[in-house]
Amino acid sequence: MSKLIVNSRRQFVGGVAAAGGSLVLSACSKSVDTAAKQQDAPRKKEAGEEEEVSPAEDLMREHGVLKRILLVYREGIRRIDSKEDFSPDVLASSAGMIRRFIEEYHEKLEEEHLFPRFRKAGSLVELVDVLEEQHKRGRVLTEMILHFSTSAAFQNAQIRLNLRDALQRFVRMYEPHEAREDTVLFPAFRKLVSAQEYAALGEEFENKEHQLFGADGFEKNVEEVAGIEQSLGIYDLAQFTPSV
């Protein structure tokens, strides 16, 4: 057999082996890429499975409940100013929601999981200190609102004025408080932790909510504040549309 034929065969076999190796590597690369994409892609929920909520979304929708209670407080202020007769029970119920859902749950999440991480990272520490101090002041105001929102106390003109003052101070503090958290703190927190830690916190927040309020805890609190709005005649959203 001539050297030319032998060399040709060797080149052919070597080419086939190289091509086969390239095909294997290409297939492996595509497999890895596909697996990575599948891992990064949102997982489809099974029927009846609860939708996952991120920590920031969880906290921000709870702020929605707070905003609606602030609307109730504003209506209470308006009625006290106009000397309209109304039951203080609506304010007591609203303050009770603030205590259970906002102070003892929502704010505790921030104080235990967000604030320490910002302090450890040396990020937004001044803002975090102000927010935490406002939590403390808010709890004092909530205690005052609960104390003044009784039928007996409500008969006293001075107590009604004290109640109005507490409501006004609470609203004035919490409107900028929650706005600063929504636009500064929560977006910064998303960048402060890893994706894995962020996802784990979302699950932890949900578990805590279910532990304290049962299944559909958020929805139940929304229904409760809606009932308070209906009792005051401020539930219909269309009434807030201005005429132009």
C-alpha cells in the first residue's frame, strides 16, 4: 500500500474523529445553555399553586392597605372638623388593623430583615434610622388613637380634638414614610442581596403572613379595610374623580 493511500486514510479517520468531537461538544453546549435558560425562566405554576411574591412586591402591596387606612383617617379628620356625628368604632377598627397588620407584622419584617442588612452594608443608614424612629412614633400615635376612639371618650369635645391631632400627625408622617420606602429603600434592597437570598426572603415573608393571618391573609385584610370604607361611604372609587 502506498504512503499516499495510508496518509489519506489517516487524514479521513482523523477528520471524522474531530468532526464527531465537535458535534459532541456542540450538543453538550446546547444542552447546558438550554438548562441554564430553563433555570432562569419563571417556573410555570401548577393548577391551584399559589403565585410567588417577591419581598418588595409583598411590602409594597401591604403599603396599599396602609394607604387605604390613611384615607379612612383623613375622612375621620374631615368629619371631626365639620362636627359630623359618626361612630368612633371605624377609627378604632382602623387603628386595630394598623397595629396588627402594619406595626406587628409589616414593620417587624422591615426591622428584622431589611434594616439590619442595610446597616451591615453601610448603605442608606441615615434613612433606615429615620424610618425606624418613625415606626416607634407611629406606635405611640396608634395607642393614642385607640385610647381616644371609644364612645365614652368621643363625647368629650377636647378628646375629639386630641384624636384629630393624633390622626393628622399619623397621616402626615406615614405618607412620606411609605413613599420613601417604595421609591428608595425597596429598590435598593433588591440590589443589596443575591437573587437566591431575595427569593428565600419572599417565601419567608409569605410563610410569616400565613402564620399570623391564615391562608389568604393579605386578601382578608383588604376585605376588612374595604368594609370600613363602605361604612363611611368612601369605598366607591369614582367619587374621587374630579370634574374638569
